[in-house]
Amino acid sequence: MARAVNREAAERKSVGAKRSTGSSAAAARLRVASGGRGGDRGEAVSLRDRKKRKTWEAIASATVELVVERGFDAVRVEDVCGAAEVGRSTFFRYFDSKEAAFVAGIHQGRLDAVAEATRRRPDDEDALTALANGFLEVYADWREQRELMQLEAGIRAVSAQVKVRSLGQQVAWESLLARTIEPRLAAGPRRGLHARLLAATIVSAVRMANERWLEDGAKRSPAKGLTSALDAVRELVGGSVLASRPASRKSSTR
């Protein structure tokens, strides 16, 4: 049985070496999405943690690449294990389903890239400006990411599990980006809460802008929609929206 599995993996590698130009392009897009950072989020991590992270990334990346090539329904956990060269027990140590691995693989590269781009912003930029510019920098390569984002949106529309997992990823985005921008916020007992609230608001704004962009066909850069959504967050945080009370409100309460 082990020989059969090894033979199948060897054949898969042989086929992979002869993929068409289209498949190679898809693989290139996947490499862009994964960010090529090996899981380094600017935090000190042990060798053991780095190895675990590499295994996690191998499984997630293999899942996405197989879905790109074969379609979501045609990919089994066993296929992912063969492509990532891990056993079933290892797969389920990191993910409880192929849906979880797929969504993690789609999102994680962009999340790491946005966090890293935000960290690189000048020190004199406030938290909102730095994170907004981080998003805009990463989405400047929108053509490289468009296919994967469209793929996820299409599968999310027909798979309840993928939809739930995608919404759950928003928590991961909020958590990492909150830690990324917290040092740029004013010190105080609620600085951590402020960071999480700001990150959650920005992530929600970006998600809504992305949804509109995909609905419109994703044929042009998403920068205009993203900028508009992020400007709306700045208006809300700055108080200009809350400060203005509609004139009709007073008369409507009489």
C-alpha cells in the first residue's frame, strides 16, 4: 500500500513538471498569494514552530493549487495529502476539513502580505493610514490575486462550509492586523481594544469593497473602491459622521 502511495506521489510530481502554461500561471498566482514568507510575521518563533508553520503552509497551498487545477468537488483530502507529502493524521492535526485548508490557503498569503506592508510604513503614519496604505500596496497586484479571489467567491456562493470558514477568517485578519497597528495608537488602558475595533472596521470595509469589486466583474483595479471604503472609515473614526445629526431627525421624533 505504501509503495502504491509513493508511486502515485511520484507520478503526480512527474505530471506536475509537465503542466501546461495555464497551470503554471495558476501556480505563480498561488505563490504570490502565499507571500513566500514562510510564516514570518515579524515575531520571534522557534525552529519547531517554523517547521509546523511550513507544514501548515504546504497543506493549505496544496489544497488551493489542486482546487485551481481540478475544481473544488474533485479534490479529496487524500489528494491534498499526496500533493503536500503528509499523512492523513498530519492533515487533520492542522485542519479539520478540506474546506478549512482551502480557505486558509486563500486568505493567509494576503493577510501576511498586508501585515508586512503595514509594518514597513513610515513611523509618522497613524494606525489607520498605515493599514490603509498596507492594503492598497498589496492590492496593487490585483491581477495576480483576482483569479483566486473569484474562485473563493464562486465556491463560497454554493458551499455553506466554505462561506462559514471565510467569515471566520475575518477574525484572523482582525487579530493579526490589530497587533500590527497597536504600537501606532496612543497609549492607554484600552489601546488593545482600540486596535481591535479599528482593525475590525477596516477589514469589514475592505471586505465590502472587495465584494462590490467582484460583483462588478473585477476588470479594473480595486483601488478606487478600496480608497472610498477606507475614507468612509476615516470619516467615521474622525467623528464627522456621528457629529452631524440629520435635520429631519428632530421633526421625526415629534
